[in-house]
Amino acid sequence: MKENKLLPRFRVLRGAAIALGPGKAELLQSILETGSLNESARRLDMSYMRAWKLVQTMNKCFREPVAVSERGGKSGGGMKLTDTGRRVLELYQQIESSAVKASGTSWRDLQKLLKD
Amino acid sequence: MKENKLLPRFRVLRGAAIALGPGKAELLQSILETGSLNESARRLDMSYMRAWKLVQTMNKCFREPVAVSERGGKSGGGMKLTDTGRRVLELYQQIESSAVKASGTSWRDLQKLLKD
């Protein structure tokens, strides 16, 4: 019997721009954990340039930047989430978990139609 | 002021296979409306082969096929959703709409952090 899973993957659009989505949320989570964009890019198997661009897109879409570079220090510069960035991540995760909870009966019914 | 949108894009996994997601749901909706896989592929800007494979994947994941070919007729063969296919589409759309409803406060708070 195979395991069934329902994965919520929200996209937040601001006009035509994707302000936030699963990839960007994962990147914020990783910056929060590692304090480094370089390390986060490696973890998520993307180039440093791509990770940088994702942060830039978010920073353009939100009133306040979600992440800022930190200069100096032993590690030679890192990146950290701002208060806005932490709040954005938290709200995104709340939207995901409330979505899975709300899927209740429909998801149970859908699972019954899947093969075991 | 740019318009903000929250797009739910659920994925239903059966083991490692994606049984259903935004693209497959859109394809089911189009087959429902057009009665044709060829026409649906054109609408969704994908090759006939790709559309065919998406249907095959769904048919492998669900107990009953979601769509079946219809032979004969003036149009030279079409495709229609089965009862299971219509039900699967309906449940997926219910999951999406309940997710957006449930996002309530978190989504409102997140929007306040976006630029106007």
C-alpha cells in the first residue's frame, strides 16, 4: 500500500510577480536556520545567483525587506531574516497548515478513490 | 496598486507519483468541457503526447480510470471523464476553495505586508 499525501503549495501573487511560493518559503526557512544565503542555496540545490534573485524578488514585493545581508564576522558575511521575513514565513506556514486542516472530508473522499 | 492573489496549488501524491495537481486538474476540467483530448492539449498549450501521459498517470493512480477514449462519432473519437473523473475533479476543487476560505486571517495579515 502506497502512502497518500496532500501537499499544499500556495502561490502569493502581487500583480504578475510571484511574491511567495513553496520555493521561496523554503529559502526563507533555510536562511532562518543557517544564517547564510550560500549555505541555503547549497541545501536547496540551487545556484547562489538564483537564491539571490529569489530574495530580491521578495524584497521588491514586500513593504520591508524579508532578508538582509550581514557584513563582517568570522564567516565573512551572512544573511538574516528581518522581522518582516520571519512574520511572512510564519503566515505562509499558517496558511499551509490551515489549508490541510480545512481539506477534511473532501481529502478523505478523494483518498478513497485512490488505489491502495 | 497591484492586485494580490492567493493561488492554491495542491499536489496529491500516491507514493512517489503525483496523482493530481493543478495541471492535471486543469486537464480534467478541459476534457469535461471539450470532450476531446486533442482540443484540451491545444487549449493548455501542451503536446498531445504530454496530455495523454498525464491522463495515463491519473488512470494508474485511481481505482477507476478518470477519463476514457470514445471511438467513432462524427469528430473521429474524443475523450470523456468517467464518474470517477468528475468526482475527482469536484473534490480537488472543493479542497482548493476550502483552503482559500480557511486562509482567512493569515492571508489578510500577509497582504498587509505586501506593497500596495
